[in-house]
Amino acid sequence: MTVASTETTAAARLRRATGPLGLWTFAFDAQPAGLVRETAGELEEQGWGAIWFGEAFGRDTVSQSWLLLSATRRLTVASGIANIAFRDPIALVGAERALHDAFPGRHLLGLGGHRVDDTIHDLDGYPMPARGRAVDTMRAYLDSMDAVPAHGPAPADPPARVLAALGPRMTALAGERTLGAHPYFVPVEHTVRTREILGPEPYLAVEQAVVLDRNRDRARELAAAHVAGYLMAPHQLRSLRTLGFTDDDLDSAAPSRRLVDAIVAYGDLADVGRRVADHLAAGADHVCLQVLTADPTGLPLAAWRELAPVLLGRFPNGGSEAETSAT
């Protein structure tokens, strides 16, 4: 799937559909299906443009997507990301086509999760074999997806895909082969670089972790714990080093305040609003907010309800205030 005029149109439609703000969460995995459906309906009524979710060992990305899509009528449901190490390309294409047929224009498939060396990775005690070098592996996976024959209804528009992209080569592949990129755990400087690589047309959706707590010391402590957890991941370390962070910043036992402040927006609504505006000004089309709380398995409903009227009023679906700064 190469970028052409139809892809450009699809990227523009995706921008309009998601608007500038969405939510990103792992918390649905720990909830019963009934509560997930109820919560999704509430989030849609609040006005968020998209719900993003990760994939680990909770619900698989197909089941979670179907659950959320069936509980809503308008908003985009996006995998952030579907792990390509978990399934054969033919299985994912079949599911992607079914979701696109059942919920036209509302499912966004984010792809990522490759293994980049020759070792067995232990993920929560489960052995995950390597799949090869990241960009080559993803390119081959996309080739396999695109080669799967279609025997169902032919859609007017192809399903929407983006790639998890941190480095320049994966970002370039995202712009070449999909609608754009979905970087995770990145500062605003990364958004600037990503937009420069993608160019003006592809879609750019950036995950942004936030802690909504006016006690800044307590908020920073939670933010630092979140950052420390990702400093065990080699690909995140490589990404951060290319942005100028050093070993002094990247100590998983005590990440620097500079790094914590760059990765997590913490404090009050104005602090979160400033970070959203910074990403949009840097070239993001969409910012999906991951609310961090002391209980990572619980739904952060109180924070979502507090964020929605203020931020969605300032950055409404269909437009943004990327040029303005927060008050």
C-alpha cells in the first residue's frame, strides 16, 4: 500500500474523524466487558475523537476493537499498537477487513511490537522470540498483509493503518506504506523530527502521558515511576539518546527530572493543555492522552471527566489551537 492521492485523502479524512484529541489506555484489559462498553459510550459522549489501547496479555487487539466499536457510534477506535509478533499477517488482514466492513471508517490499525535482535525476550514470564531487524521485519509484514487475497466485499476505501515509529527509518516507512505514524513515549522534540521526516500529508498521532494532580511533588513521583519502567526497553533508550538524553538522564532507578518533564505532562489542566498545544504546534495531528494514576489497572474516569470539558472545549474536534499557548 503506497501513498498516493487516495492515501492523502484517507489521511485527511482520518484527521477530521479523530480531531486533535483522544485517549490512550491499557486499563480496559482489567475491566469486564460490560463496564468497557459503558465507559466507551461515556467517552464518546464526552467528545473524544478516538480511543487508543495497547496490546499485551489482556484482550487481543481484534476483540478489544470489536468491543469498543460495537459500544459506540461515531468515534475512532485505534490499536496502539497491534503486536505483529502475536499473529500471522493473514489472520490480522482478515480481522482488519471484517472490522472495516462492519464499522466503516472507524477502525484504525496501529502496527508495531517487533523484536529487533536474535534473543528470546521474556515478557511477563512468557518467551517472545525475535523476528529480525525492526524496519525489515515490518516491511516484510506489510508486504505479506498486502498480498493476502480478498474474498469478501470490496470496500470503497482501504482500511486505515499507521505504524509505531520512533527512529527515522521506521518513520519513513510509515509515511511510505501507511497513513502515518503513532509514536509512543516521546517528547515534543520527537514530534518535530517526525513531522519533518513524514512531510505535511501523512497522519501523526502522538501518545502523551499525563498525571492530573495539583500536588506537583506527588505528580512528579508518579510520572518518574512511569518513565523508569520504559527505561528497561532498548528501543526506547536508543530513541531518547538520539534526542540528546544521556546516561545521566536514563538511569532506570532514578530518571532525571529533565527526562521526566519531557515525557510526562503533570500538574493541573493548564499544564496538560500546554503540552497538547506544543505537540500540535510541532506538527502532530492528534494527541492521545494516557492518564497515569496510582492504580494502573483502574479506569481513570475522574481524570477523563475533568479533562474533557476543558481540553475538548479548547481543542475541539475539527480544529486545533496549535498556534496558541496555554494560559
